[in-house]
Amino acid sequence: MKANKILLTLVSVCVLGLTSCRDQFAEMNQSPSDVTTAEPSFMLTRCELSFQMNDYLYWFYNQLLYSNWSQLGASGTFSEGTFGQGTAIMTQNNYITMLNFRNDINDYIEKFEHPELKAYSAMCGVLAVFGGIFSSDINGDIQYTEASMYKYGGTLTPAYDKVENLYDVWVNELDGYIATFQDNTQSVIAKQDLFFNGDLAKWARLANTIKLKIAVRLYNNNPDKAKQIAQAVVSNSAGYIDSIDDAFMFHKADASTGGDDAYGIGDLNIENFWGGSSANVINYMLASRDPRVRFFYRKNAYNSKIVQCFIDNEKYEDLPPFIKEAAVLDENGNFKEWGGMGEPWIRYYGHPIVFSGSDEYNKLVGVYYDTGDRYTIQIGDASKSYSMYSSLNGEMLLGRVDYSVPTEPGGAVIQDTEDVVWWQLVMGAGETNLYLAELAQLGASLPKSAEDYYNRGVELSVKEWDTIAAKNKIPYYSSTYNYDPNEATISLKDGEIEAMLATDAVKFTGSNSEKLEKIYLQQLMNFTLMPDDQFVTARRSGYPKIGSKLLPFVKFKEIELTAIPRRFSFPWPLPTDVMYDIRTANLQEQGFTPGTNQSGNGYPTTTVLNTERLWQDKNAPQWGSGQ
């Protein structure tokens, strides 16, 4: 009887609400083949899977230009061609995809009257802002406020928003998203959120923290507003990213097949083209006793077994000079132990920053350049060459890189072939605290001192990158492969952060400008695997600085500073392009000289690419000039 009463009640409710039920669930009752509107939680997952700011072509083309222009990387010598026109290969408009999902979810919420699902839209909105900042770093003005709205009554030819206006738009949007995340009526399916597992408090912290990216980009044009943003961030009830647990780090899957990008940025061997390390950067990190040098870069080929192999084959004098200086030999002339900083530090070395054909270059010929077979060993029919340089660590961006331990010609083949789903750090507590240190040193009224934020930023940056290195199982992180008894693992060791903070290169001492330099250099090191942020930091700060005792910028006699680009050359649209008038007008408003297009217009000079700057770069110091 009781069961029948319950059934009768349910029938009555459905009859009374028949019209409402029919309207609200009409689309759900369609045949699956006819359903055209996705459910918001699934749209969020697709949005997150699409979130990738720095993809294959970005690393293949743009990163090389970034590192050359800022001298934070070098794949060889510098020449006039190094500072070429810098055509924009990738315009980095991934944020449009994020806007598509945000707008589609908003439409769903309005159509089916589900305000409790706004958090899904807010998550996509946060990612759109992040991507918009990234895109404007490269492109200046971008289409944003009118973009991705055509199917909802908008235009097919959206206007370009000025960067200075977008910074206000984004701060306001982020504040709105924070309010949504703090609304306890919101309902999310945790497993559909790949980034924070449905933890809206973490989403709120991310949204609040992103405003610091805007603040530091805004500073050179509006320092007061930049400081106000920082002050609002630290006082916001949402909090900000201030621990490894809150950091925006993730991987897209636990397993993957085929060409899926869960294993990294495309299916490629990134080390075949990735820009190499700079000797100035490596030397600075070694002087700082910075453990991150071991996570960002790979050991070179000269383990003690290879050193002994050179000795055995009567090529000891051919060893790289810094290896000979560090190798301690016994009374018989055989390898005994490492001196100097020892393993693993001694195995990191970068390319000298020299101009091809210069006097400095000629001094290095035969040792660092045009070396012939100096670093090659031939044993019978087997031959191997050994590089002295430390490449950037491919397994920090790709999980499918196979690593071979350097062994003697014809010797054992020892490989690390494990494929690991790629983990990446997108925004962490190290970055956050270093931004706060910068703004505090520049005069923002914040709860802690610049030194407090700086020390915490350095500590958390090292710990975050150690965490990422461990998750990506990079070579030598926890294994020496049982080959060289003098080999050392590269994982973070107890006391290393304290030792780093105590070095003269890192300790927060000196004048105001010296302290600012240390803050900016730590930001630059933190961004080693985030080339856009690294380039933007170098561009807006003027560091590395000419004549610096820490990390100098080299002023080449052959190239004026004003001939080093600060932006890309933008192709102008063809007259047949539906956006021709709007795009052309915007490029003219930004003050840019026409770039190439299919009609054959030539590239602007590199000087134009230095002097005709993006809005956020207009008041920034010249390369190598410091803040």
C-alpha cells in the first residue's frame, strides 16, 4: 500500500508539471543521434583537453627567436640572421577555443535554466583569459569581447580590443568568475575537471592569481594600477596560489594511444631542433647552486667513464677544458674523482654567447666551434662523438623521448625507454611569489616584505620544478643506470635550497636595483620551460643586463641593440579577406609598418620590429638596459 501511494504521488507530480518537464527535458528525450547540445560538464572536459598555449609549432619556430633575442638560450653562435625578421609563425589564438566552450555553456545554462552550472562556464572563462594574455603578449590587440559570438547573434567580423582595455576587461571577468566559484549553490562533477578535480576554491585562487600576470605586464605603462591590482589580489578572500598543492600543474591522461597529445607537445623529438643552452645562463645557475639547472637541462656526455675512454685512447688533451679542470687524475694519469663542484654540477655547460666571425669567436675555434674529430673516439669499427653542451631536457615537455647513457664506442647500450604521460606546470606558487616580490620592491603596499616573497618564491619554484621532474621521470632523476660509479642522481637534496639562498648570486642583498635584478633573474630562471613568460619578462624588465656581474647581456659590436626585434612581423591581410578593413585599420592604429603578404610586400626591418612596439612594451627598457 505504501509503495502504491509513493507511485501515485510521483505520477501526480509529473502530471502537474508535465509542461515544465517536457520543456526542460525535451532535448534529453531525443534519440542520441539527434542530440546537438552537449552537457556542460563534458564541454568543460573538452575545453581543458584543448587547453595548450605552447604547441608544436610554437616550440619549432617562436621559442628559438625568443631565446636568441633575449640571449637566454643559444643553439650556436649569433649572427645577423639570428636577429631576422621574426615572422609570426603562430598567432596563438587558442583562447578562441576556450571562448567557444564558455559561450556554449552559457547558452546551455540560459536555455535550460541551470544557474547552478555557471562554474563550468567560469572555468572555461578563466582559461580564455589565460590564453588571451598569452595571445596579446605576441599579437598586441586581439579579438576578444566580440569574438566567438556569431551563432548567438554576434558578428562574423569582430572588432579588435586594445590591450590596455583588455587588461581591465580580464580583471573584471576574473573577479566575476571568483564570485561564481565562491557561490555555494554551484554544482560540478569532480571527475570531469581534469585540472582541479572540481575544487572550486582552487579555481578561485587561480583566477585571483592570474591577475598578477596582468599587473606585471601593465606596470611600465601604469604602475599605480599595477600596484593596486597586486594589493587587491593579496586581500581577496579567494587567496592566491601559495603552495605546491594549489599550483596549476596537470597531465591530460593516465594512459594514451595513437597520436594523442597526452604524452607531450605533438609527436616529435623536440631535442632535434630545440634551442640550446646559454653558457651565461648555465654559469649563473651554477654560481647560484640552483638545483633547477638539473631539471631544465641534461648532463653532457662526459661522465667519468667517457673521460677515462679519452685517456685510454690518448686523447686526454682533447677533452673540453672545463672537464679537464674538474677531473682529478691519480698518479698513473687515470680518472680518480671529480673536483670542483663535482657530480652532477660539473656536467652542465652551455654555448658561449659570441658573434660568428668575431675576435671572441676566433678564440674558441677548435675547442667550441669547428672542432673536427676532437671529441670523437674511434675503437675498431665503432665510433662515437661526445657533446660538451647541455641540451634542454626534452622529457620535461615530452614523455616519449628515449634516453641513451653515454658509453664508449662498441660498449654497452643502456637506455631509458619508458614512456611517461607528460606533466606540465602552467602557473605555480614560485611564479606568484616572485611577482609579489617584484611589485613589493617597486612600492606596492603588501602584507609581507619583498624579501619574504622573494625567498618563498625561489624555494617554491625549485620545489615545483623538482616535482615536475619527478613526475616526468627525467634521466638521472633517481637512477644512475649502474654504469658510472661516479655518477650522481639529480633529484632535489636536503639543504640545497638553503645553500642556494645563501649564495651571493641569490641572497637578497644590495641596492634597490640589485635586488630587482635578482628578482627578475629568478623569474627568468623559473620560466625556462615557459618561453612566452620568459621572453615577456626579459622584454619588460631589460634583464639580463649589459655589464651584470650575475648574468650579463652581451652587447655585440656587429649588431645595435635597436636592431634586435621585440615583436614579430605581422602579415597584412589580402583585400579579399572579409576582415581586411578591420585588421588593416587595427595594425595601423598600433603603428605597425606593413609586413609581408601574398601580394609580395616585404618584411619590415628588424629596427622597425624594435621601435614599433606592442602597447604593453612601449615604455619598457631596451634590451640589456635593466629596469
